[in-house]
Amino acid sequence: MITTTNNRLTFRVTGDNPQLLEDDLNAAVGLAEERAREGSRCGVLVTRHGVSSFSVTVTADVPYGMTEEFCQIL
């Protein structure tokens, strides 16, 4: 499942089916890349929060045109 925050620059992706989770994660990255190109000229950060929980964020902390990954699981 993909949900978005109020700023429409962060997508939350959760699920318990590995294939659907991967599909949703790819779709969220695609949406974030579109938003990054629409004028913000930022990159995309994919953060893993748990086994089945991710966020995909358009951020100036990542160079334009790049997608970076971060694992927040300890």
C-alpha cells in the first residue's frame, strides 16, 4: 500500500506480500522521481524502516537525478 504525506513529497510504502511490496515501492520511486523533475530539482531518498515499511522522499539532501537508499533498521 502507498500513502502520501500532506506535502506530497513523501510516500509511505507498507505491505506483507513481497511481490506487491516491491511493485508498490517501484511505483512510489517513480512518483517521487516525477515530482523531483517537476521543479524541485531534488533527488530521491528511499529509507527502509522495517521488514515491510519504507518511505520514499523527494529531498534536496540527494543530488538531482540520483536515488539513494538508507536502512534505518538497527
